[in-house]
Amino acid sequence: MGRHDFFSKYAPRPGRLRFAISRVAVLVLVIVVLAWIAISILLAPPPVAQELETVPLVSDPSATAPGDQLSPSPSGPEVTVHVVGAVKKPGVYTLPADSRITDAVEAAGGLAKGAQAQLVNLAAKLVDGQQVILPGTETGRDLPAAPSATAGGKISLNTADAQTLQELPGIGPALAGRIIDFRTENGPFTSVEELDAVSGIGPALLGQLSELVVP
């Protein structure tokens, strides 16, 4: 047997050689792919958690959104009156236009000890600029500075409200308001004749009123 026959006998066959090379190539490819996946996972940045937008829960459907401003409610007409006499806190008070004398008394702290509320019409409506005088007693004596709205059957110019003044002949709402404005600006009437200084009251009307009113 020659040398050529020896190498031919023990040399690898071409089919087996190609199969072995294919297996090695596939194995190397798998290793490369796995290595690439592992490197990608290790080098990839961690995922950033996306924050969900929070929506405030509103329990009151009528509640306004932030930034909204509520327009202040417009105030209605008002009257300013001066409350004196037998009240706990005499002074000047501003009340709604439809208020009555009892509301003014309440604003002034209520009736003081010895107040004679029966001498005042607490249900009468207030007039802007009116002076409300609550008569009272002190140590059992009548207070001279607080005459009643009526005295001897006559209407007191200094304590009568607008409604009471309109009971007089020739006195309407406008003229009653001017009488109250006059005594507020100039102080209490000291005589019936001072009515002549009120705009709208002439000698004829003064003559009619002179027997029906007192200061």
C-alpha cells in the first residue's frame, strides 16, 4: 500500500467537514446574538416613569376654578340714622333702606334699662338722615331730653318719623323728609315757628300746623 493510499484512507471526508464547519458557524452566531442582547440590556438607560397628571377632585360642583374671582354682590339702597336716648349703644348706624325703627334699636344694642318703647312706633320705616329718639326713665323719673312722638295729642317735630309726620295736613313724603333733614342738620326744633325755615312750608301751611305739632 502506497503513501497516497494511506492519506486518502484517513483524511476527513468533504461532507463531514462541511457539517462540522456549519455547526461551529451556527454556534458562533448564537453566541454573538446572545452577547449583543446582553450588552444592549446592560447599557440601555432605565425607563423613566411618566407622571400622571393629577386632577383635583371637586366635591362641590358650584366651586369656582383657581384664579376665578367672585364679583361682590352689589349692596342695595341704605339709610343712615342717628339712634339716641334709651338704647345701649347710641350712635349713627347704616341699615338697609326697608328697615324699621326696631331694626335701628337692635343695631344700637337694644333697649336700655328704663326705656319707654311704648311711646315710639317701632314698626315705622326709617328715613335716611332720621334721628331716632328712644324715651326712657332714670331713677324713676322721666328723662326730659326724650319727649314722646306725640305730646298732649300733638305730634313732636323732634321725635316723629316720616310716617307720623305724613299724618299732618299738607305733609307728604318729600316734605316729611325735608323736616327730618332740617332737624338732623340744624339740631332739634326749639319752636314750631322754625318750620317756616323748612323748604316747602310757607306761612299758610305753618298756620295749619301750629296747633297740631310741638317741638
